[in-house]
Amino acid sequence: MRWIRTVLLTVSAFVVLGFGAAVVAVFTRPELMRPGPYHPRALYYRLLGYPVHPWVRVDPTKLYTLRVWSTRWPLFRDGYGYDDLIDEAAAEFRRVYPNVEVEYVLLRLDEIGPAIAEAVATTTPPDICVAPFEPSLVESGLMVPLDVFMCGKEAGDAAAEAFEPRALQSLVLDGRMWAWPAWISVRSWAGNAQLLRQAGVDVERVMTLGWSYEDVLAMVRAVAARQAGIDDHYRAYALVLDGGSTSTLDTLMQAAGRGLALAPDGSLAWRGAPLASVLSFLEKAREEGAFPEPAARMGERMLELFWTGRAAVIGPVGPGFARHVRERQERVAQGKLPYAYKGVEPVLLPIPHPPGGATNSCISVTSAMVFKHPGRGGEDAARLAVEFARLLARKEALWLAKEMCVVPAHLTDREQVLGMIGPDGASERFVIGAAASGTACRHRSAELALRETEVRRQAIAPALAAFWNGNLRASDFDTYVSRNLPGGVSSSAKRN
């Protein structure tokens, strides 16, 4: 009987070793086994807490419907618009997965953020949402982490190395990647290079290395000196900024390293020396005659003054400004604007930074976020949504980069749009450099994001309106904001 036991043990050992070897072989070469719940990679990913992964089985006999939310971009060229782009992506996807239908809802850019936040809060999200990434959505538990789709040789051109590192960094939370990066937009100012050079500004150097408040104030004084004695109806201004919202302050504070008004502990971050430095800069610029009056409404005249050669710098501007420039230049070339002023050379400029600081570009990363639905099951639909989101993100990035001044997050895609993502080569170099070094600021917590909105609405916006109207000095701004803070927000950091 002993020899029988020995034989059984030997056979069992060979079986175990064979099974282990098979598991190792399939794990190393996962394509040797069909996707399914017992695939070694599937078991491994589920052990790590990834219910949605590349080895979830998709049923070829089941009809899937993917719901997509995105922005209705009002862009058309030769009759081709964003609806056509999604339809084209869906048709391309169905060539691989013929049992998948795509339904989409297109919202305005200012609507999609609140809409997806509400849908997640009520556990009714779409399968995919293409929008600026919002970290606070992660805490809902409905988002699908995508880092396992970006690793391993089977990832191919979806590997993490294929994307702009700065874009990836903005999508990582708690060690996981939460969206497919699509494209990067850069908040900037814009300038008339002809006026700036006349004021002694080395425009190319500023676009490469940035400029400080002192650099801008020197330009302000030079422009003012050249305009001495000229009637207000004809004079040029150094700065024409948006004084009707918080956008100017937003970009200046982000360039100063304080992109969020609230600190992670919920206290006010826009206070003290950083805020005083920004406001003092704006106050000095006003005293030097940089702005057209009334300063609170100068933003309404921004484009008028720029295109008549009466504004050296305007801002902030977004990616749509480059499209506006291109369309205007095309109309001028076609003779549709025969009386257009010819002395304007548009360039994009970095936001000024505090003395002694470094330039810090303000960027936004638009991404394709994938959501799962409450309850068990649905991993196969989420798996399909991940693949379609990747396809849609890249197609949208390429399309928009040809229409506006945005940078595709996928590195190889940039070769297809060189020469098209900026009004000139220098602006293109600035935008690509800023995309690779800029900072995207978002709150991790939905509660903090909501409180930030309230702080801006109840305290910062009224203080800024009073500042631009000349009723509030920079030195009193802190006090004004602290007095109007909503409940639960303190004007000083918490102490242990």
C-alpha cells in the first residue's frame, strides 16, 4: 500500500506542478486563455480590488448600450461637428463590438460639471463622461480606476508611458488612475507682440521663461509713457483684464502657487502675503494707468481694444482664443474685414508670477471618466465603457487640437497637429511647454469643492467687485473677505 500512496503523491505533485506552471504561463502570456472570471489575471485583479479589468468577459450575444455625456462644442468645419465625431467613434467601435450601441447627451461647457456631480450624487451616472477631471467624484465609489488598463505589454498605445506625465499626475488619486487623459488646456494671457516690443519687452523670452510683476509693471510704465498726451479715445492700454468675474484673480493666484481658495483643512487659503502680493500688483498697475476705466467693466471692451491695436495685453484667455484669432485672420485674408487694423500680432503669454518666484501655468486636463452602476454585475458593460472612453478621448483630443489651442495628452498624437494648435510657432511652443509643466487644481472632497464655490460666491466675488470699483484697497481685502465667509470656514489655518 505504501507504493500506491507514493504513486498518488507523485501524481498529485505532478498535477499541482503542472497546474501551477499553466497558471504562471497564462499569467505571463494572458492571451493564451479567454477572458473570464477564472482567468489568472482576473483573479489577481479582483484580489487587488479591481472588479473591472482587461480580462472581464464580454458576452458576444448580449446587447449593450453605453450612455455618454460630453460637451456640445459649437465647432463646425465643412459641415463636420461633434455629433459627427461621436457617431464616427461609435461606428468604429461597433466594428470590433457589433453588439454595442452608443447613446449620448451633449451639454454646454458650464453645465457638464454640475450635471455629472448631481448624477453621481443620486447614483445615476452615465457610463462615460468627457469633462475636466473632478477628483471629488472619486469618493462616490462609482468611478472605475483605469491604471490596470495602462500596464503590461497588452496595453499597447494605452500604456501610461504614451501619455503626457503631467496629465497623468492630475488623474492619480490614492495611487490609482481614474480617467483616460484626453487633452490639456492652458489658461493664459494674450498680447499684441508689436505693442509689447515697442515697450521694450522681449516677447519670446517671456513666452519661454515667464515674467514677474516687476516685468509687467515696467511694461505698463513704458506703454503709459508712449501714450502721454494722447486723448483717451485713441490711447492704448497696457492691460485689459476681465474685471467682471474672479477669473483674473484665479489665474494670478494659481500662478502664485495658490490655485484653490480653501486649504485641505477647510480654512481660507487666499489670505496673507500671497493674496496681498497679487492685489498690490493689480493696484500698482491701476495707479500707473494700465487699465481703461471703469476698470470693473474693462473686460467688455477687451477684444475691441485688442483688435484696434489699443491693448498690449488682455486676459485671461482660454483655448478658444486661438480659434478666434485663426478665424479672424482667415476673414481678413478673404477680404471679409476690409477695414481691420493691421498692427496686431497675437501671441499667448504666461500668467505673471510674484517676484522671486517661477512661472506656474494654469492647466486643465479634460478626461474620459468611466462609471459603474450600483449593485452587483455590470462589470462587462463597464469594461466596454473603458474601451470606448479611450477611443473617444483620443478622437476628441485630435479634433479639438485642430480647432482650438489644446494639447493632446497622447504624445504621439501631437505629431498630427503640429502647426495647428496655436496662432504661430512661438505660441505653440509656449502651450506645449505649459502643458508639460503646469498645475491643475481641484479639491479631492466633494464637500470642500462645494464650500469653495460658496466662499467664492459669498466672500471673494463681492470683495473683488468692490476692489475693481475702487471702493476697496488691497490692504483691506483680507478683512472684507473674512467678514463675509460662509459658516464653517475660518480665515486662519486650524491648529492642533
